Amino acid sequence: MLVGICALVWLQPWAPAVMEVAVETVAPEQVSRVLAVNGRVASEVSIEVRPLVSGPVLEVRVSEGDIVEVGHVLALIDPATQDAIVRQAVAGLDAALVGQTNAKSTYARTEALGTNAARVVLEDAARAVQTAAQEVSRLTALLDQAQIALTRFTIRA
């Protein structure tokens, strides 16, 4: 029994086991930080962009995550139908300008007749000049609206 006690004292099973460790020699080197994580990245501020017009997108000039400034072109929407509306407005305005020129020349001719022209004919010619001027104003505004709508086919930041 004495041998068993001596062996127990010699082995000391209650003492922690000796661990083997790897030893490295320290030397000066460049240190680089690497952070490998899984997850989602979310911006502090995000903005949804919705165009005022509809149509097929011709070109997207930015990618997700790009930094843009005010006025930067983000995308282009096909303006073909709006281009046609602008051309139609220009043609209408041109026709109204021709009509206004004709009305003015008719009034001038009628006025040149003096007392040989009936007062009703002169008044009709004056009304035609006024109506033509109003039509030119109306079609100018219509052209302005069409051109403003055309700018909406370019989506800007």
C-alpha cells in the first residue's frame, strides 16, 4: 500500500496537466487589419427616386452605392412620345404665327380702305387680330409645357 501512496503522490492526478504551447519569435513587421464579417450594410440616409413620367428606361448612369451630387443625371427615360408632342406644339405655334400675320395684314388692308370699308368688316378684322394673338399666346404656353415635360424624362439627383 505504501507503494500505491507513493505512486499517487508522484503522479499527482489532482494537479493540472502540463500544456504544450507553440513558441514564436517576435520580429518587427507591417501589421494589417482585416475584419471579416457576415451581415448587411445599410446607409444612414437613403432616398427613393421616383420619376414624374413613365416610360422605358434607356440608360442608368449610376450604380447602387455611388455618391451623387445635386443635378447629377441618374437615368434617362425614353422621351420619344414627348418629343413628338413638342414637335406638334412647335407646328401648331408656327401655324398660329402665320394666322396672326395674315390677320394683321387683313386688318391693315381693311384699315387702308378707310371709309370705303364697312365698319363691321374693320371690327371683324380687329377681332381676328386679337384672336390670333391669343392663339399665339396659348400655343406658346402649350409649347413651354411640352418642353418642361420633356425635361422630366431625365432623372436628376
